[in-house]
Amino acid sequence: MDEILRMIKGFQASAKHGVAIPAGWPENEMVGDHGIIPPATDEKTAADRLEKAKKGEITCLDWWMCHKKL
């Protein structure tokens, strides 16, 4: 039952925030309880992500792997 509730909460967070939920969410080893932002599809979006990361709005390992607090 706990796993079903965790999945439902993950689906709701994903839909509400437009993010992907990593395996083991909200206790993922790499990103914790953050949601993964879908990959950038163009150069402008990638540049915007890096700017947001500099401002501290999101956390990025690189332009293609970013996550944010939900």
C-alpha cells in the first residue's frame, strides 16, 4: 500500500510541476525529493537553464540534467 501511495503522489507532483519523477522518489540518491526537468530541445532553452542555475532557481549537473525543488 505504501508503494501505491508513493506512486500516486509522484504522478500528482509530475503533472503539477511538469517534471519527471526519478526512481525511489522522494528519497532518490542523486536528487532527493527534487523533480527532473525534461531535457532542453534547443540552444535557447539550454542557455536559459544555465542562467536559472546561476541564479539558484534550479540545480544542473550540465545543460541536459537539471532538477528543481518541488
